[in-house]
Amino acid sequence: MKLLIVDDSSIMRRTIEKNLGDYDLEIVGMASNGKEALEMVKDTMPDVITLDITMPQMDGITCLESIMQIHPEAKVMIITALSDKLTGLQALDKGARGFMYKPVNPDDLTKAFDKLLNRNAN
Amino acid sequence: MQTNKEEFEATCNLFIKSVENYFKHLTDIDSEMSVPYLKDKEGLILKDITGMIGISGNRKGFVYISADRGMYKDLINIFIGLDDPADEDILDMAGEISNVVAGNVRANLGANFMISVPVVFEGMPNQLRLPQDLSIYIIPIKWNGHEAFVVVGLE
């Protein structure tokens, strides 16, 4: 499966990459904002996308809406610091398959990705 | 009904809890808070590198976290195993921690507590101008032998 990681923090992108190393995921791109992410989605059609919300140029919610138009089968996992319920519900309503609040530690990522990837197998 | 002072202090307490949770959840090393205090007419307290977030919506102001390079380097080492990160990585780390600490406060204050993307700077920039009409609360913290400050300014 192909994975695209989208976060404006390079440290966060590499943290996600490091902690998803045990999954059979090919990282096809890392984007630092929503605009970059959309170009990469068009080019690589990733199966799984981790998507931050607070980013420059294009935020994650706007990006998510466009991703769902380009590639509605993509499993999008939102990973954001915005920990209010409304933002989570908004993201799920727009097509995200999962939602995680930062700070995210390795256990959090593992649990969320087990659930995300198993969901499609059932 | 809360007075403005009580509301301000309650909001600052949310930031304190957010900082404590950040370090505990990601590093298993507790942070220690010293007694917070209101900023007087002295200048702002800034360490090596600062990540600042603008606040808008139902509250207006800012929050920043300012720490020495060593604290950011230790966090990067824990997260991705880099012993000697590049300057770019250290600045990135400063922005990310301020983003997470500010964003987590929305769990209590809701989506109308709006936050900007982080602005990161080193030392004391000449151009730094903050509104004069803010109450500014300074929260000293220690984590893993490093001293840092969380500074909350709200109308």
C-alpha cells in the first residue's frame, strides 16, 4: 500500500515515517502543506494519507475535500493538534477514515493504524 | 460567572495542563512548573528559540514557548533518534511544540479559539511588536534539566 504523509512539521513527518516502519507501506511522498499534498495525490494516488490540519497555504480540511474528489478511495487519517470535537466531526463528515489528536506517541499511531488498515480488510 | 481575571487564569491553566500533557505523553519525563506570574513592564522573556502562535476568534492574543536549543534537541532525539539535528530541525521542533500546546487548548475552549500556524524566531528579533493591551502571564517550566517559558498574552 502507498502512503503519503502530510504535515508542515518535518519532525512530525519523520516521526510518523519512523513509527509506521513495521507496516507494509511504501512512502510515496511527504508534503508540507495542502497544495503540495494535492499534487502528490494526483501523481501517486496513495492508498493511505496522514493529514495535518493547521498548515500554511492550504489547511487540511480544505485539502481533504479536494482529496475526496480526486481519490475518494484514499484512507485519510487526520493527525492534528486541534483537539476540539467539532473539528474531528467535520473531518469525519468530509471523508476522513480516522482522527488522532497530537501529541501522538508510537503506541497511539500503532493502535490507530491497526484499526485503519483492518477496517478495509473486513 | 467568571470575572475577566478568573477567565484569564483559567485559560492559562489550560495551557499549563497542555504543556504537562505534551511532555508526559511523548517523553515519559514529567515537566515541572514554577509559580506563574503576570509580566510587569520589563521586556519579554526569550530563550534561544521561540515558537509563537497567534490566537483569534473568541479570544485574541498569542502564546509562545521559548526554550534553549538543548530542550528541542533532546525532544528530536527522542522522536526520531537524531543526536545532532540541523538548525532547520530545531526551528521546526519549536514550531511544532507550540502548535500542539495551543491546539490542545481547543478541547476545552472549542473551535472558536482559533490558532495560527507557528512563527519561529531565534533570540530577540527587532521587529517583534506585541499589542499593548494584553494581560501577559509567564509560566516557567523545567523539563529534563532544561528551562523554558510558556508565555500567554490575551485581551
